[in-house]
Amino acid sequence: MIHKQVVLTADLVGTVVFAIEGANAAIRARLDLLGVLVLSFIVALGGGIIRDLLIGATPPSAIRDWRYPMLAFVTGLVTFLINTQIEAVPALLLTTLDAAGLALFAVAGAEKSLDFKINPFIATLMGAITGCGGGVMRDMLLARVPMVMVAEIYASAALLGAAVVVVGRRLGCPPALAAALGFVVCFALRITAVRLGWQLPKIG
């Protein structure tokens, strides 16, 4: 029961954080209210929907559980209504919230995949997909190169956080402890990468 609550809490909090990010991206792209709500939903829930379809958790939680779409849409609407206040929020705080959302989703994705008896390697990939999938879909809809391909270490942070969860569970750590460790590792790596400008090697 406690384990399920850990996954659910991480999923719901991550939904709110990423819905704010999706709404902000839509507002910056000058989309109307419907566009803001659509991007809020996609960024908040797209990665989880992809994960659930791949691991056979159907219908996906974002469709089965009314709390997910409600949180995404309400958060998107509130963000739209108080946009001027959000614009005044320091960029570092928004980056911190994004890193927290990434870590929460990476942890939740790995935990849920393990619950469905997915092998450890694929469970790690599912954690990264949960964290990054919505952002990739957002960037595709906005006709730009997905941020995870060019930003400071992002998907790699999600992969590492999910891997920590998987290894921790394999070593017999309580699910809550494994989730906490995975969160800290993913969050710390993402924030450090942003502050120091770390990127994976690339040509040119």
C-alpha cells in the first residue's frame, strides 16, 4: 500500500509541475487557451501514457484515473490566468521545478514498470520515457528540435535516476527509499548540469 502511494504521489506531483511547463511553452508560442490546455495535458501526461501502453498497463492511468487529466487541465487554466505573475518567476526556480518534475516522473516510471514485472533494463528506459516523453511531444507539436536532444544533460539524468531506483529495488531497498535516492540523483544531476553547462559530447 505504501509503495503504491509513493508511485501515485510522484505521478500526481509530477503532473502538476509538467502541466505548468506545458502551459508556459504554449503561452510563449502565443497559442490560445485551447492550445495551452492541450499542451498542459500532453507535457504532463504524454510520457506516462506512452509508458503505460508499452508495459501493458491499459487503459493508461491518465485515462482511467480522472485525477490526472483534471490536474493537468486545471493547472494549465490557472497558469493561463496568472501568466503575468508566472512571467515574473525567476528562471532558476522554473528550472528547479522542471528538474523536480523530471525526477518525479523518472522515479514513478521505473517503479511502475518494475511492478509490472518488466526487466530492469527496460524499466530504466521506461523511467526516462516517462520523464521525457511529454516534452518530446510538446516540441514536435511546436515544430522544434526536442529539448532533450540539445539541452544540458536531461534525458541522461532521467536514465540515471531510474537506474538508481531499479538497482535499489534489486538490492532489496524499500521502494520509498529507492524512489527517494533515484529522485535525488536525477534532480541533482540535472540542476548541476544546468548550472555548469554540462552536455553530452556532440560533433560541431
